Amino acid sequence: MADAAVTAAAPVRPAHYGSMSRDRRWAMRWSYFFLVLFAIFFLTPPLYMLLTSLKTSAEISAATNPWWVFAPTLENYVALLTKNEFLVFFRNSALVSVCVVTVTMVISVLAAFSLARMKFWGSATLATGVFLTYLVPDTLLFIPLFKMFAWFRDLTGIELINHWWTMIILYPTLSVPFATWIMIGYFASIPKELDEAALIDGAGWFQTLTKIFIPVAMPGIIAAMIFSFTVSWAQFLYPLAFTTSSSELLLPVGIVTTLIKGDVFNWGQIMTGALLGAAPPLIIYAFLMDYYVAGLTAGATKG
Amino acid sequence: MAQVTLRKVVKKYDEVPAVRGVDLDIADKEFIVLVGPSGCGKSTTLRMIAGLEEITGGDIAIGGNIVNDVPPKDRDIAMVFQNYALYPHMNVYENMSFGLKLKKTPKAEIDKRVRLAAGILDITELLDRKPKALSGGQRQRVAMGRAIVRDPKVFLFDEPLSNLDAKLRVQMRTEIKKVHQKVRTTTVYVTHDQVEAMTLADRVVVMNQGLIEQVGTPNDLYHSPATKFVAGFIGSPAMNFIPCQVEQAAGALRIRLTDALSFPVPAERTARYTPYVGKPSLVLGLRPEHIIETRPHIEPNQHDFDMKIDVVEPMGMETLVYFTVNGVEVCGRVNPNAGAAAAKTMKLRADLSNMHLIDDTTGKVL
Amino acid sequence: MADVTAPNSAVLVQSNRSSLHKLMQRKSTIAFLMALPLILLIAILVVYPAGYAIWLSMLNKSMSKFVGFGNFEFLFKRQTFWDVVFQSCLFAITAVIFKAMIGFVVAHFVHNIPSKGQRKWRGMLLVPWVIPPAMSTLAWLWLFDPSYSAFNWILAHFGIGPVPWLGEAGWARFAVILVNIWAGAPFFMIMYLAALKSVPDQLYEAAAIDGAAWWQRIWYVTLPMMRNIIAITALFSLIVTFANFDITRVLTSGGPLTATHLFATWAFKVGIESGDIPLGATVSLFMVPILAVAAAFILRDINKRGSEV
């Protein structure tokens, strides 16, 4: 330490402290090291899906290194995309998802506007109730719903079991509560003066909603739409319980039930199907990641 | 013609009164400022005039028509909010024209009015911008523009400058005054800042605890406050309030602050204060500018006194000195060159011709 | 201008425009109508079925006779039921603890690196959450395949014999929990990352000046500031994990035998596949108590924060 003190006035640098930037560099290196490990853990299954989907059946059953594709081929994709059955699943899933997103947004935007701004008798209780509904899992409801559908058929003659469009009625129970919750949060964050200004400008309630609230809360609406789409695209239990004929299946159930025939696994096609089934949410996620994350965290940060 | 009249206006929130009976006549083209501490009911009063709050009792009339039950859009008013409440997804032009568009005003007319208002406020080149891309002062102008475009009977301002920094606030204050001189619309303006109230108003309404304390021109309020509240609220630094007694000695009145300190009452006030000789709980109200240093070349008189200074605050053009009398901190304004220093004794002079005698139990200025 | 005479109050004319009061009243009616679709949806498709489940649980298999708590008594006497209770609890608790820990650690690492790289890493690490669970579990199923397991291929290089990932009760339970952690940890990571970002930097700077080491900063600053989000995320995840269906169904279908059945998968097996609807309803009802407790805690937390605002 003595050699550091050149003159009496010069500040002394205690030698035993490492430099701050060096500490930080090491912290950074460790962070990257562990992040790489976790990224491997998190990305292995989807990457393995992709690897397998590019292999021929012969290569899959060969005793070669499973982590490498020696003879890449698109034959699995060609086989699936020309298979009528698979295209029907895809169409069913797409139709259901689009309808569910629409229905969800209409119901939840109207309700959220009413709950966040207009207030009526019992509206506070309802807001809490909406959140509670979100916590009721599908696994609790599918059995009574199954029975209710049978009873509904006896009453009206309308068969709800084994139709893909039944899901348009069912999925909103999963998407609407959280979408409403997100929208209540976004609407509540709009300053009250904005609707008062609109009121003075002569806008009615409906105009305030369509001309002010919806455009201003657009990020929230996009987040809620992404959420509803993801939920309805990924839903597995309801279609598994309520549909059986292959023309009525939705994509996830279709892939799981029709591509696995008994003990005969065509892994190349199964992985291709799984990848194609995962593609729409992944594509949306890739382009709208910030909205996706905003929707996910909305419950915690706005609630 | 757009007078605004309030008659015994009452507002209660679940039986908790916010406004407890306000009577006010606002003349056509007048600029009225409602001022008071937070929670005094000034904003509620404004919002009742706007129609954003239902009134619990009394009547509100705009232009001679009672509007108690008229929705805001039909009251022909325009309001500028504290946070401007600009529609964030619309550009300036759309913000200003939104109300007219909802009223189905012809496009050409809208365009004419928007450009006229933009010209008045000097925001013509901002018309395509979104509020996000505007500075605080520009947003303020747009908010005013939105009000002017509607050509309403009454402008309502709800603390429009409190989100701006100090310098901009002074600038926009002048701006608002200029705009009012141009468009001459009846204006009700709410603020908690007494300087804003004084500088802008034709008449100032001081409110406290849901009631009007005093209505008057800025000078009236400053020089002849009706109550201790008004006396203390208007003016900065605030008026000094020192407990005192009125004594009669040898045919003259004296104000006694402590055993050692008393001043003769000016002759013209003797008759006014005689009834209060020996009465308890009186307070002397004296503004800081009426406690000054004695100058060497001026004759000493009976209002001079020596005082040990506690704290000195140089302000540049003047220096504030603080000292303690009768257990109360008192502020005086002295010349910066008078040599004031903490813990030093200084010769001061009280100008009692501008004094106020206040009954501390009723709060009335006597 | 100040001395204008007050207009005579007799001049005031009562106008007969639409009443403000009526407007306010109409407002609440409109509000109710706007919320009505939501109310109907919840009432018909959530509240009613939930209540109906209770009724169903008290009927016999052909739903012709009221049996009271007969189904419950029947379940209590079956070993499988107690296995399912054990497995559900083990599954949910273990998975949530690991998801929370991994999420916390990964969130910290992401938070540590320069902010311009954070988006990219966050984007990669959230992928498991984005893929529909039924689809990603298929990939795991293939990775765990008895004859072609790619994991076993790697392990074989280290001389570790083929692991019966899904063929043996212990390993199967491990596999199901592992897949759930894989799918759920990113959600924790994203929530904790959002929470970390909301801790003001000044707090860390103040702690650093007070001489806190890195672990003290986490213990005394980060954790207390994040306590709310940690709790609410864990409770929420507990509900979702406890009621999980997709992963177990695709991976093991409850097997081998019943070693990995959870309430949801077993209710499906009993209620839909074996056609005993009342018994299936009874099984699924056993999820309610733990869901209710977790929901009550979440609600308390939300209300508390609501009143703080």
C-alpha cells in the first residue's frame, strides 16, 4: 500500500479490493453460463421435435445418433399437409380459435368497461367473481358439462357432443375471465378525466367506449386477444372429452389420438404434427412478444 | 349573455358534505378564480357547474337557465383538466375537433374553427402531432384549444397549471390571461395557488371547508381580508399572526404583544378598535412587508423595536428575517443591505397603519 | 367588471332537458346490460356446472338413484384413491417449489446481463410456456421412448443403463414432474423478472452503500419487495398444477398402472372413459378444497393491494 502513496495528498488505493468492473464481469460470465444451461434445458424438446420431423422412418428406427439428422427430408411435412384428416383438424382449430377470440373480446371489453367505469349494484362483487372464475379449472367442469349436454339434447334435440363448434361455446369460459381481468386493469388505468372530457364533448357511453377506450387500451386488447387465442388453440381436455369422430377433432387432440394408433408410433409424423400444432402460437409469440408478456404479467402487476 | 349563478348549492357524498351551501353570481365575460386549500370544495363546485357531479341541493344556472338536470354536453361549457385529458390516440387536430364532430358540425366549419383557435394559441404547426409528442406547455395549449373551438358559454379550468414546472406555469398564466382577453368568455378557474388566483382573476372566491369565505377583487382580498383564513391564505410569505391585547393608556390605544413590546394604534383606527380594549383572544395580523428595518436617516418613532433575529433568508431583492415574539415565529422583509444576520439584534419597525385586528375565536377581522 | 349586479334569481328559467339524474340511473342499467353476457356465461357454464357436480356426486352410476355420500365412502375405501391423493399432492408441491426456484434463479440471471440482450434471452426461455402443453409433451414422450430414448442414448455413453423413464412408478412420477417444471418454470421466470424490474435501483444502491453483500441484497431487498408476486404466482401455479391434465394424460395416461394418476386424469378415466359420471364428478370435487384455500389467499392478497392503491 505504501508505494501507492506518492504524495501526502494523493488518494490511497487499498490493494485488497478487486476492481468493481472485474467483479461485474465475473457475475456476467456466470450469468451467461447458467443462462446457456437453462436455454438448453428449455429448448431441447422443441428442437428435438424439429430434428425428428426432418428424419425418415428408417433413420428414426436406426441405431444412429438420435441428436443429428443424417438425411434430412420434408416427407413428413408433405405427408401431413396432404392428409385430408390433418387439414380438417387444422381448419377446425382455426375456426374455433378465431370465433373464440371474437366472442371473448366482445364479452370481456363490454363487461370490463362496465365494471371499470360505470358501476352498478353488485359490480364490485362481480369483478371479484370474475377473478375467482378464472381460478376454476376446466378439470372440475368437464364432467358436469358432459351431463348437461346430454340433458340439453333431451330438452331441445340439439346435439352438442361430438361437434367441433361446441368448443366455441365452451372455450370462452376459460378465456373470458382473464381477458376481462386484463381489460379491467387497462381501462382502470385510463385517467377518469378522459371520459369526463368525452362526456363534455358530447360522447355517449357507447361512443366513449368505441372512440376513446378501445383505441387507448389497444395494447391491452391485443394482449387479451393473444391470450384467448393461445388458450383456445392449446385446450386439450374439452375436445378430448366431448369429440370423438375424426372430422370433429381439433388439432392437439387430433394429433395425439389419430397419429398414435395402438402401439404403432409414427414418430416422424407425430413430431411434425406437434410442431405444426405449436406453430401458430409460436409465430404470434415471435411477432408480438411484448404484448404476450404484458398479458401474462397483467394479472400480477395490475391486479 | 352567459352569467353563471349558484344558489345555495350543496353537495354531499354519502351524507358527508363537500360543499355546504354556496351562493355566487358570476357576470358575463368575467374571470372568476375559486381558490382554497385541498378539500375545500372548489373542484367539486366546478364539477357541479360542468355537470360532472350531481348537485345535492340548490340551483345552478348558466345564462339564466337552471341546468341542475342538464347533462354536461348540453350545458354549452368547455373544461380544461389538470392532466389535460387529451385523447392520446388522436392528433391535435382530432382532439380539438372531436366535440364538434360528435355534434355533426360541417367539416368546413370544423376546419375553420380549429384553425382559428390554433391561431389564437399559436399551435397551428402542431396540428398533426399526437399528444405524446408535445411538451407540457404545448399540451396545455391544446387543451385550451379544445375548449375554445367549442365556442362555449363558459370555460371551466380545473387546476390547469399544476402539472407544469414553475417557470412554465408563470408563462402559461400570462397566456391564459391573454386568451381570455381575446375571446372574452365567462371563465371559472380553480386553483390552490393564491398567486395564480391573484394574477388571473377579475374576482377571487376564497373557499374553505365547503363554504365561501370571501369574494372580491385581488386587491380587496389582499388589503381587506374579511377573515383570518383569507388573511393567512392570500399573500406569500403568509401574514404574521401574533397574540395581542388592546390597552387604553392616556387616551390612546396600544397593541400589547409582550410585557416589553407594545405599539400605539394609529389614530385613524382608534375608534374602530376601542370596543376591544381588554378583550381576550385577539390576534394582531401584520404582513411581512410591514415589518421593515429602520433606516438611519429616518426619524425614530414609537413603532421601532429591537429584536434578536433567529434565521435570515436572503431572497435577492429582499431579505426575510425570522424572529420570535410571544412564542410565535414572525417574518419581516428587510433590505438586503440592512445587515441582517442570525443571532444578531436588529432594529425593526412595524407599520401598524396596515395592521389587522382579528378575533381568534370567530376568525373575523375586526 | 367586478361590480356587476347579481341577476335576479326570478329570471332563472327551469329547463326541461333530459334529467341528469335519470341519465345516472340509466347509466347503471346500461352498465348491467353490458356486463350481462359475462354474467350469463359465468352462471351457465361455470357456476351451474360446479354446483351440478355436487349433485352428480350424490347419484349412483346410472344416475337413477340418490346415494348421498355413497360415492365418497366408496372412494375412501379404495387404495387407488389414496394413491391419487398422494400423487396429486406430491406432484403439485414438488413441481411448484422447483418451478419457483428455477424461475427465480433464471430471472436473476436474465436481470444480470446487459439490458439489450435481455429481450432475446427472455424470448428464448419463454418458449416452453408458449407451446401448447399437449404438443410439447409429445416431444418429451418421444425423448422418453422405451427403445429410442435420446436421453438414454446419451446416458449410455457414460455407461448408465437404459432408464425406464415412463415404465417404472418412481421414474414415471419423476418424468411427469420434470415435464411440468419444464413447461411452468418460464412463467415464474417472466413474473419474477417483471417484479425484479419494479424494484427501484436506488434501493440496491442504498444497500450497497450500507455494505450489503450480493446475497444480503437478495435477502433484504429483493425478496421482501417481491414477496407479493412470489406468493401470488406460487398460489396461482399451485391451482393450475394441482388441476393439471394435459401433461400426465399425454405422457403416461396415469400409468404405469395408476402410479401417476392425478385427480384430473383419474376423474377423466372414471367419468368419461369408464362412463361412471357420478364417481368421476366425485373425484374431481376433491380438487375443490385445495383450490379454495389457494384462491382465498390470492383474493386476500389482491384485496389488500387494492386497498393500498
